[in-house]
Amino acid sequence: MPVVELRGAIPIAATLGLPALTGTLVSIVGNMIPVPFIILFCRRVFAWMRKKSDRLGKWADWFEDRAKAKGGRLYRGEIIGLIVFVAIPLPGTGAWTGAIIAAILDIRLKIALPSIFTGVIIAGALVSGLVYGFTSLFLGM
């Protein structure tokens, strides 16, 4: 789910009894799978929504404006900005929103993908540390 992403997956993994390293790695991979597709097709989906209906078009405009507002501060420092934005483990930030921002700001895939991946790893370490305990990340338990 775009709102919780790995921030919800890691606590679920812990609840299911998965070891910290396994739960974190599975959550990171699952979080990253849609990212390249979002970056590549986001603008096309928004264009389709605008053509399909006024209601969908308004929703696409709202979402695009919101992403521009969040991403406007990132534009000058694309790499660091995306990393920090994605790494913040709060709702509304994360890989999927970072991918939409990258698409809307025309940040190239070869820049956006590693930046988002780095942010996801940082967020995964923070959330796993809070859920499992920071020492469990180093012990692989």
C-alpha cells in the first residue's frame, strides 16, 4: 500500500515471526518492485486519467500538484533530496511518492532509482531498528 509501504511491512514481518534481516530484506525488495514502473509510466497514467474523465483529471492534477509541492524543494539537490525524502519513515513519504516526484520533476531513472533505493534502505534500517531493536540488525536475528 502506498501509504505504509515498508513502514507497515516490517512490523507485519515481525508479527509473523520473521527474523529481522529477512523481514527487512523482503520489505525492501517488495517496496522497490513498483518504483521503476511508477517512474516510467506515471505521467502517461496521469495523461490517460485526464482524457478519461474530468473527475479523474482533477484527481491527477491534485496529485501532481501535491507531488510538485513536495518535490520542489528537492529539485536542486536531486540525489540527496530524494534519499532524504524517501528515508523519512512517515506516511506520505517513501519510495512510491519519491518515484512520482521523480517522474513529475523529470529526474532521470538512472539518478532516481539509486537515490530512492538508498532512501528505502535507510528507512528499512530505521523502522527495523525500532521494531526489532537496533542490535538485531547487526546480529541478523
